[in-house]
Amino acid sequence: MGIRRVQAELARKKFINMCLLNDKRRLETEVNCEGVQIFSDIPYMKDESTNHLLDYYLPKGFSFETDKCDKAFLVIHGGGLVYGTKELDRCFSTYLVGYSGIPVMNVNYSLIQENGLCGMLQDIIEAISFVKKEFGIRKIHLVGDSAGAYLALLVTGVMHDKNIRSDFNITVTSKVHIDSVNLISGMFRLTNKGYPDRSVIIYEANDAQDFKAPNYAFDLGLLVKRIVCPRATIITGGDDYLKEDSIYMHDLLLKEEVKSKFYCAETVIDVLNEKDIRIMAHVYPIANPTWLESRRVISMITANANRV
């Protein structure tokens, strides 16, 4: 095992342990949006892998059998490409459907150390195909946070461009339109300083497949210049350690004449009320969907889906 691989593995394990500690506390206290119908652990591939399960959430009283709906949100969780499950985004997703009235799909996918970058993307494509076949959804609005935002943009490229599909050797069996991308605390430049060493992980995790990621996989600005990107919302916070990535992507989208709305919420500290402290850190809308700022994020994502 080379020194770069050893460094990547150490960084990955340290990152995962940190995430497990933080997310355990959060998940234990979360309360889902009242009235939302929750359907959990639906297989979207014909195997027994927990990586290939999705949840879907419906507005109160809604049924695919009786109500017409051709669009849905598909939520892609974060975790630095090496960690995480759909449960990280469950609470946020229930508030998204509760406010928007639009069905939400929340997916698991293989992690990069398990199946490489190509496998991760193929999993999400399979989930999209399942959603179309099972529920008749023709328009998907992607929502991704952190590494999930990174994957959302790559999936958009794969779905819309045959050359991108060829680069990753990915098959798309269903024609589904990615109608919008909604990117929360996105991880868009993998060669920037970050944690873990993301560029090493992408290279090393794919060596066994004789695959080397194309240049635009390390800087999604290069991808945006190659594809027709749908309208976007870019979300970050004043204390988000990836804020500069969000600013970079929004500026680039505008330069490419893509309709993009940007929101950077600033940390709130009420000196008269010590309990009113809201730190706009990384993926704050996912971790705190009931905050006023997070409700604005959900409103922006909903407006994007409704072309408002």
C-alpha cells in the first residue's frame, strides 16, 4: 500500500469517526415534520444491499395511485464520499415535502471505498430509473449536501450528456429530465484544502477498476462548462468551511448564463438571549431544518422546482 493510500485511509477513518460522533447526537434528537407519510427502506435494485435502498416521503393524504404527479425531489446525502446514509437527511427531507407538497426520494448509495466513483454514480442513476418506473416520475429535482452536492452535479452531467456517460462507463436506461439542482454546502473543488484528502481518495479508490477520474471530476467548474446545466440554487453559510466553493460555483453558473440563486445565511447570536444562537456552519439546513434560515432554504428549493 503506497504512502498516499495510507494517508487517505487514515484521513478517511478520522473523518468518519468525527462524523459518527456529531451525527449520533443530532439524529437522537431529531423530530420529523408532522403529518408527512414516510415509507422506508424500499429496494431500488434487485439485490440485498443496504446501499440500494431508498425512502420516500409524501404529503399528508397524497397517494401515487390517486394523485397525478410527474416530479419529485431526489435527495443525495453527504459524507465526504466515504461516509453516510439516507438517515442523515431524513428529517430535512420530511420538512421539504411538508412545505413543498412535492414527493421526496431519499437514497442510499455505495461509498467510494466500496464501489468507486463510477459505482456511486451508477447507483444514483439506478435509483432515478426506479423512481420513474415505479412512480411515473419524469422530472427530478436533485438536492445534495456537501459531497451529495458534488454527486448531484455529476449525475446531472451523466443524465444529460453521452460523453460524460462514456467517461464514467455508465449506462442510463430511463429518460428522466433533471429539472433543477439544489446544492447545499457543496464540495466542488476536490483539490482544495479539505478533510479528508478527497483527491487521493478518488484516485486510490478506483485503481482496482483501472479507472482514473477525468479532470472535471476534481473541479466541477470544468464540468459546468461542458454541459447544459439546469437552474440551480446554491446554499451556504457564513461559518461553512466550504463557503468559497459555493461562491465559486454560483459565480461560474452566472457566467455560463445558468439561472442560479444564491443564499449565504449569517450566524445569529442574540446577546440578550443566550439560547438564541444559530451558527450557520456546514450543511446547517440539513442539521437544523426548523431554523428560520433553513426554512428560507426550503422555500428557495421549492420555488426552483416550481419555476418561480
